[in-house]
Amino acid sequence: MEKRTGKGMENQLPGLDSQVCFSVYALSRQITQHYRPILDELDITYPQYLTLLVLWEKERQSVNQLGEKLYLDSGTLTPMLKRLEQKGLIKRERSIRDERVVEISLSEKGSQLRHLACAIPQKLLASLNITREELSQLHLIVNKILGQTRQS
Amino acid sequence: MEKRTGKGMENQLPGLDSQVCFSVYALSRQITQHYRPILDELDITYPQYLTLLVLWEKERQSVNQLGEKLYLDSGTLTPMLKRLEQKGLIKRERSIRDERVVEISLSEKGSQLRHLACAIPQKLLASLNITREELSQLHLIVNKILGQTRQS
DNA sequence: AAGATAAATATTGTACGCAATTTAATTTTT
DNA sequence: AAAAATTAAATTGCGTACAATATTTATCTT
């Protein structure tokens, strides 16, 4: 009758969920690998690129605001932002109105980098070798799940 | 006629591809967050859990074999495996046939942990709060893309 | 206004992830 | 068989992630 009870469960293959979670984890790292050679040319890492993307959208933001958009806390951001500052891509300045706040803004060099960066999306797509259709499907389902999991 | 040329492109929103890549990156970290409290009870991390999953499938494997399944190299695995050894979950032994190879096997404690671990998938699913349908869709598209990107 | 609380970053410590190099053992060449 | 090439792990070094704590500044309470 195919009724499975406690005994024997441990011989099952790992569940679909485990597999999917691993796949997402693997894909995320895989994507970073594909970005690497492209971003190497600009001498930045993938998380640094994401940070710049956010800053290109809005020139001046607090560490907190960046963290909310990137889902990263100060423990990760502070050292990364210092590295971006060292590269001369951003400026870090205490807010005058509230001395607790550190405001991040683009340097001239950081703003200019945008011109070079505009070629990245195409290069990455070519590197990943996937269709817009697949990309679109991925986007839909991942965002849907991301939206749900962020709450619970 | 809506023909967009070079000028003005830099004012566009970040492309779909950038967004999707960020979403995958964010989801991957989000999943790890949901695993954390569950795995904390077993005093292991998510990558360590993945490693144990592979070992529960096949009791004894070389570092290389583990790396091929997890897509990790010795630079990541060696220290992680040492930590698993310190926790008493695995054993690390040089192969007699080929002294270059280090064979990883489960300790008694590591084998036993499987019994506790079998509750994890359900707990995680409950925590993520997503349907099997969504999980299934995610699995399909992510694996499809992962398969393609691994080659190119 | 003094003291308590809260908020924003920074710091500390641990664990990946991965490129690059090193070390040791095995194979292949010559 | 000696030298060269290859292979498997380990090591080194850098950059995230993230929990936990500390520090500094602002705000709230009374």
C-alpha cells in the first residue's frame, strides 16, 4: 500500500526543498563568477558593483539607506564602503544635521564609472548565455518568493 | 519613433538582468537566514549542512568528490572540514592507496545526526512560507539556468 | 537639564568563497 | 630510473556576511 512510516525515511533522497535551496545558493555563486572577469576590468567586486548601482540611482545616501536596499548591515557595509572610498569611487561624510549618520556620495571618478559600467549588463548576459525568456521567468518567481520570505 | 541611441542610455533604470542577479543573490542569503535558527540547534552552518547531506548519501568521499558536488574548492573545503572534524561529525584520513587524497567519512555522531536532520526540510518550508508549486517552479528554472551557465 | 532610551555606525570575531601559491605524492616522459 | 609534468590538499590573502557588542550622538522622560 506504499504507506511509508518512520523506518526507512532516512533512505530517501534529500527533499526537493533541500535541492532547490542548494541550487539557488549555487546559482548565486555562479552568477558572481560570471561577473568577476567583467568587474575585474573596473577593479570592483560584485557587492561593490551593486552598491554603485544604488548610488547611481540616487547620488547621496546614508549607510542605513544603502543597507535597506542591499539588505546588508553596517558590519558588512562599513568595511566595504571604506574600500570603495580607498579606490576613490565614493566619499564618506558625517551628516551635519545628525552626526550619527554617515552619508555616502559618489566621487567624480565614481560617477564617471557609470559610463564604463553601462556595457556590463550585455556582457553578463552574453556570458551567462541564457535567453530573456528564462531571465524573465527567473525574475518573476524569485521576486515573488523573496517578497514572501522577507516577511515571515 | 522611439529609437534610442547611445546618448540617454545612462538615464535608464538598471536592466532586468542586474535586478534578477541581485534578486538571486538576495534570495540565497535570505534562505541561509531561514536555515540559521534551525541549524543552530544542531550547531552547524548551512554549508556544513550541505556537506553532511552529501556524506549521508555516500558515507566516504574524497575532498575532491565533495568539491565537485558542492562546487567548492579545497580553499573553502579544507578549513570547513576541519571544523566539522572538531565538532566530531566527520573523520579525515589520508588514503592509503594515494597519499595525496584525503578521505572524508562520517563519524558515529555524524551518522546519527541524520535522524535529527530529517526534520529540517519541513521546518524550513514552514519558515519560508512558500507553496510547493512555487518551490517547484523555482527548482525548474534555476536548475535549467544553472545547467547552462556551468558550461559557458 | 540630568538621566534613560533609542538610533546610526563602527568594531570584533567567526565562517565562508575563491584566486593564487605551495607542498607533497603520483604519473608520465625521455 | 631521473626529470618533468600532473594531481590533490593545504595555505595565504582578501573580501564579503552576519551576530554580538561597543561607541557616539540624538531624543525622550520626568
